[in-house]
Amino acid sequence: MGELKDRAREKSPFITLAIGEETPVLIYKQWKETLDHWGNETFRYIFELKTSKGMVAKQLDNRSQHFAELMDEIPFGTKVIISREPKRDDEGNVIDDKSIWTVKKAE
């Protein structure tokens, strides 16, 4: 079970993560400014994912200043893992339905 879901997610051009999930290793290719589905200005980050069927282009639209600052530190061609972490208040408690996108270099 789950093979179809996994394959559909692999083939989709969009990166979607639930809170607490992370991507497989991606190769960071470029970014550009664009409009999202609702007409808001956003940054579109472009990646490649190695699959059993070859390389697949992936994209992530994200307007977060924090995420842009993290991505600005990563050179094109770098292998990365993106995660969606739960957002926490000043006391460390999880804020329901709020998240922070993070990125780290893959080893």
C-alpha cells in the first residue's frame, strides 16, 4: 500500500509536505520571482530529484523571508533536504496548524 501515492508524489512537479515531513535529497537549481495561484508575489525555488525513472524537476513556492534567507546561503547545485517543522511560541509550545519551512545541506 502507498506505492501509487509515492509514485504520484514523485511525479508531481510540486513539493508538498505535511508538518513534520521532509523531502528526499534534492539538488538546488535556481530561484525566481513569480506569482502564486492567488496572484500574490512569491519566490519559486527549483530543484531536481533523482528517481528510478531519471531526474524530475520539482518546485516550491514560498513567500517566507526566513526561508529566503536560508536559501540565499546555499549555492546552486548543492544537495539539500527541505523540512516543514511545527511553529512554536515563545514558551516552546507547538502552535496548531502553523509551520516553518527549513532547509539543510544533505551529506
